[in-house]
Amino acid sequence: QAGNTPNPCVSCNKEIKFGILLEKALALGADFIAAGHYARVSKDTLAFRLFQARDKEKDQSYFLWQLRQEQLKRVLFPVGDYTKPEVRKLAKKFKLPVAETPESQEICFVQNTTNEFLSRYLKQKPGKIVDINGQVLSRHQGLAFYTIGQRKGIGLSGGPYWVLRKDLKKNLLVVIKNEKDLYQKELRFKNVNWLSGKAPKLPIKVKAKIRYRSKLASAIVSGNKLIFIQPQRAITPGQSVV
């Protein structure tokens, strides 16, 4: 509704799996919770540290950036040292009913499509689709149904077109024909969480990604600003930079 593209998996991990669930487990006298995330955690002399999984294709450490030290020390990631085919093989060996469960691509609590889910909760206001010069090309169904960098589902002929930005004040969807216009070097972030519990000395060189499927890219963090060495495609408000 605010025009951002939120990441439900990040929120779910913070609030539910490693929030409510962990609190309940500890209240029942458990020492740890074991989670099926493809990630790894270990302790060095200073703090508990989060690492990528051995299976880089399935690694889910990106979704865990909001965890804190008190959560990391109570979590086990038993599949973090295995690849997905190895996990399926073990599941078959132990006759687990989930051994052949198909891959899940959609958000787990959404039964059909994300847009169908959103339309149940958000009253949408159709408006104009315009190019960067303000020329009207068509109509959109409501800004919540679109995200930066989107190509499919815009409904324009003579494309391809990509979503460049959303103008909430004027209720405009701004599209472009040149994909290169989606690339930017800088972003500003908020709600920062340093996993160690302590902020490093800034500026600092890092490898960062702006969405789950992005590749890690070299960047510099200075204050609440992150500057990439190479421009990144479709930096999107509401997503996580990790």
C-alpha cells in the first residue's frame, strides 16, 4: 500500500519462526530449535556468526539478516552442510513423506497468485501508465500490483517495457523501453541489523546483494548509504540489502 515491495520471508523469519516459535520453544524448556533453512551458524571467540549454506543454489542466509545474537545461539541448521539432492536422498532413506515434495516458488501463505491475495486486502485505484516523458500509454490496475524492474504483466503492446518507478502522489506507473535505465549504483538503507551485535567502523568494503537471486557485488557502506562499484539492476524500495 505504501508503494514498496516487501519481503514476507524476511519478516516471517524475524517475527514468527525466530520470534514467536523460538520464544514458545524456550518457554517449554527446549535448548534449541532446528530449522530447515539452508544456512549455517557457528561461534568464534567474539560472537555467533551466520554463514551461507554449502548448497549455494539453495542458500537462504539472505532471509535471515534480521536475526540477533540471542537467536543465533539457540538455532540449529541441520541441512546447511548438505545439498538439496543429498537432503532428498536422506529423506527417502528415512522414509519421510516429504521426500518428493515439489519445489515451492510462491509465498507460502498465498494460495493462488500474489496479486489475487493483495486484491483481497487492498482497495486498488487504477491510474495511468506513462513513459519517462509523461506520455500516457495505457492504464494500470493499482500500483500495489507492480514492482520495479517488472516486465511481464504490464499489458502494453510494442514492448518490451519495464517498470521504472511508481509515483504514489499522482498514481502513475512509469515505464521504460531501455532496460539499461534500471541500473543504479547507490541506495539508502534503514532498519540496519549488524549480526554480531556491534556496528563495524565505517566506511567499510562489503559484498552485498539487493535480492535473493542477485549475485553478491562489491560495495562500500558509508553511514546509511551503500555505493556499488558496478551498477545494479532494479534497486527496489522495501527489499533487503544484505
